Amino acid sequence: MTTELERAVIEAARSFCRAEDGAKESLWTAVQALDAGQDPEVREIGWHEVVEGDRIKSVKTGKFYEVDDTFKFGKEFKISVRTGPDNAVTITRPTEAEPTAFVKRGQTGKAVDVFVEVFSSGETK
């Protein structure tokens, strides 16, 4: 899945390849914006991969909230997030504003990533 910043870099690279005026500056600006917006701990994943212990980023606040529980309900996911020491709320995702999740993986999420890597790395016939 491609983020908005990544799409900007791709478009700037295309402009650069077409040798449009200002393309080099456009590409440089887009790459700087991408670098500034990337936290090496943060990954973009599908909502189906979010598990307890992950911390998900809110598009509205830019803050990360710890996931207590996830539940698939039809095509949506009900995700319980901790908003304070004694407070949790349930959100429904995906939404138009948040089609994918930006997460800092917890221990469970890291274990899930290992299984996904193992089961998707076999030979294809």
C-alpha cells in the first residue's frame, strides 16, 4: 500500500523523468517530506493485521494509542484502544480517512509478522 507521501515522491520522480521544469526541486522536496514523515518504528499495514499490544496512530490527533483487542465484524474491524489509564474506546476501521493502519508493533504483532514471513516465503510451483 502506498502512502500519500510515497505517492508524492513517485509523481515527482515521473516528472523528473519527463524532464519538466522544476522537476529536480520537486523531487528533492518530495523526498525530504517523505523522510521527515517516516518513523523507522512505524509501519503501514492492513487493519486485518492489527493485534493487541500494537500502538496505532490516529489520523486526527497524530497520537499513538495502544490496542487492547480486535474483532472482525463483517468487512470491518472493531478495535478497542486505550485512551487513558482507566479508559478505552472502540473504533471501527477501515474508514475513508484511514484505509490502512500506521502502527508501532508490540510483541504479539512482531510474532504475527514472523509467521507471515515464514508462511509467505516458501517455494511457488
